[in-house]
Amino acid sequence: MNEEMLKNQAKEEIPYKIYLTENEMPKAWYNVRADMKTKPAPLLNPATLKPMTFDELRHVFCDELVRQELDDTTAFFPIPEEVFNFYKMYRPSPLVRAYFLEKALGTPAKIYYKFEGNNTSGSHKLNSAIAQAYYAKKQGLKGVTTETGAGQWGTALSMACAFFGLDCHVFMVKCSYEQKPFRREVMRTYGASVTPSPSETTEAGRRILAEFPGTSGSLGCAISEAVEAAVGAEGYRYVLGSVLSQVLLHQSIIGLETKAALEKYNVKADVIIGCAGGGSNLGGLISPFMGEKLRGEADYRFIAVEPASCPSLTRGRYAYDFCDTGKVCPLSKMYTLGSSFIPSANHAGGLRYHGMSSILSELYHEGLMEAVSVEQTEVFAAAREFARTEGILPAPESSHAIRAAMDEALRCKASGKAETIVFGLTGTGYFDMTAYQKFNDGKMSDFIPTDADLAEGFAKLPQVD
């Protein structure tokens, strides 16, 4: 660190990295739905179009997770001791002041990032994986099934299942399975079985392959296969790494720690930014701050950043849709591109889901949150700048948030406003070197679906009044 940076730190009395102590870690997860005046619309049974009941959902999910999914009034859920003790192996995670990035941009803005990559899974996904594995073990299950896109969730869940001695079967989106063999091998090292999706091993997979020959897959496809595998095996349940309200609940540990760290040094955020695929990272980061906004205690700008190749918020429809391509899951009211939408395999990141969390969809619909879409080459340009200034090679998903944070900082430069920008650095990019190689070789391109492309997905949305 150079002399100028040290002087700035001394003057502001804010360290480069802000750590909470173990005793300052949150002891409960925060449920933002408790403070929402308009609650997210309920999951619907596609056969009856009536809200899914506990008994219907418990055939797919663990019992306690179903209770969390359906509870939109309890504000705080105590973190089980076993989960809290596991958290202590890698939490609290640091909140870092990006002094060097600020200097490179020449901005008066203060930029902070919450770094979630300091565990073997390389991402924030472990926060919910360990909770879901705990509840599966507590229920006496044999194992779980799941899907994974870029591989962070599958890696995290394989770690969590190994910790609790559970079997883990992962359906990995085919293009990622092929592009990221090392991520796959980490899962296998932790004992998980990994199947490229769509596959011939499930009825849903075979139907999708018949309808979309040669498809590179999508999260919607992988979800269909994972759910079928779970309900067809005694002692197994399906677990999901994003989208669902229970996952955003567990990920609130990110925002709670961030808020506590800022308050420790009397820092007030102006803009809070997160990448958005299904919504786990963004929802977890903004939840406690959004709670303040909903209660009228403070105001913030919240920005969701999604890939231009899969723009569910910025170009999607707010409607009930299937959560999966095979149409075996409940209907969720969300911003969606249609469950049949399959993103271009060209996109390197894991933000490939056709829809968005019902919580975030409702908040966005009410105008409480903004959304922007960014193109892949611009994302990797931001990733390169961040790596060269801050010393961390970021995941492509995280780099969407970096791109938007840099754009906001440059806006502050133009206006002369010294705003405080906070973004979520969801993880590291060391398993994404194929994408980095394409960018460095000048062979990376952008893909933006046309209105006609999106119209095909919208035309197949279920008709729900």
C-alpha cells in the first residue's frame, strides 16, 4: 500500500479490511418478507392453480425448509448451533474498502465490497448449502439432489453434504460441465456424483433432449432432472441454491454482516449493488438494508445487475411461470423470460436462470429496486481492472456487480458527489479461466436475445388469472 493510501486510511480511521469479531456475528437470519407490505405471491400447484401447501411441498423439500419457505411474517430465524459453528470456519467475511480501485477511477466515491470467496467453494453459496444439509441430516434423510450452473452451488453443497455424511447428486448444466472440468472434480472430491444436464438418466431430461436436440442446457433443465431424481428415491429431497425465499433467508448473513461492519465505523451506504441470476446473493446482501427502507428508517438505492444475454428483470414479464423447463415444479410469480428460454452457451457466468426470486421480483415491481443489464465483454473488462487494482481474480458473476459499481463511481466522478457504494463480491474466478482466456485472446463476444427470441418464451407462459 502506498503512502497516499495509508494517509487516507489514517485520516478516515477506516481500515482496508473491516472484520467483525466472532462475537459480533449475527445469531439469526433476517426474513425481509416480514417487513414487506405486499408479500411475494405464493407458489401455485400447477394442477389446481391453488397455493402450495406444506404437505405438497414436503415431498420435494425438507420439512423445516418448507416452513421457512412459507413463513412471510417471522422476522428472524435463529441460526442453529451446528450451522453457526460451521460458519465460524470462514465467517465473518471481510468488508473491504477498494482504495486502489477508487484511485484508478479517479472518483470521489467510496467503494466497499463484501468478499464471499474466502472458502473452498469460492463463493457465497456455502451459506445456504450448510443450512440445507443440516436440516436434511436432522430429518434423517439419506441424501439430496440439486442442480448447478457455473458450479459454485454444486461445489458448496458437496462440501456441506460431506460434512454431514449425506449423499449428494448434482445435475450440472451441460455447457458448464464441459467448460469447467475442475469445478466438477472438486464436487467429486467431496463425494458428489455429477451428471451433465440435460441427460438420458431422467424422463425430464429425455423429453428436453427430444424437444431441444443438442442443447447446451440451462438451470431450468437441470432443476427438472434434480427434482425428478429426488421424488423418485426414498430418503432423498431436492435442495436449491437460489431463487427460493428460504435461500435468501440464509444468505441474509451477508447483508447482516455488511450492515454491522459499516455501522462499526459509522459509514452510511448510498448505493448497494449485487449481481442477479436467481437472486440469492443480491437478496442476501440487500435484505437488512431493504428492511430499513421498508420501515422508513433509512433510504438506499439498490441495483440488480444481470447479463444482457439473460435479462429477466430488465426485459422479462412479471407473471406466474414454471420454475423449471420440464414443468414439474410449482408455479412462481416472478420476472421471467419463460421456462423454455435457454440462454446462449456463449455466456460465461452462472447467471443463467430464466426467472428471478419472487421476493426480488415484487420489490422491483414496486419500484424499490433498480435493474441494469450488462454485456459480457464489458463485464470481463471490469474484472480485469479489478484484478489489477484490488488483487483478486473475481468470478464472472461477481464481475457484473463490479461493472455496475465502476459505472456508479464514474457517475460520481462526473457529478463530484462523494457517495458510498457497496457491492457484493460473490466469489473468485479461478475455475473460470476458459472464459478469461477467451477474453484475453480477443475471442469473447456478446450475445443479446432479440425481441423475437424472447417472444417465443413469453408465448409459452402458463395462463394464470
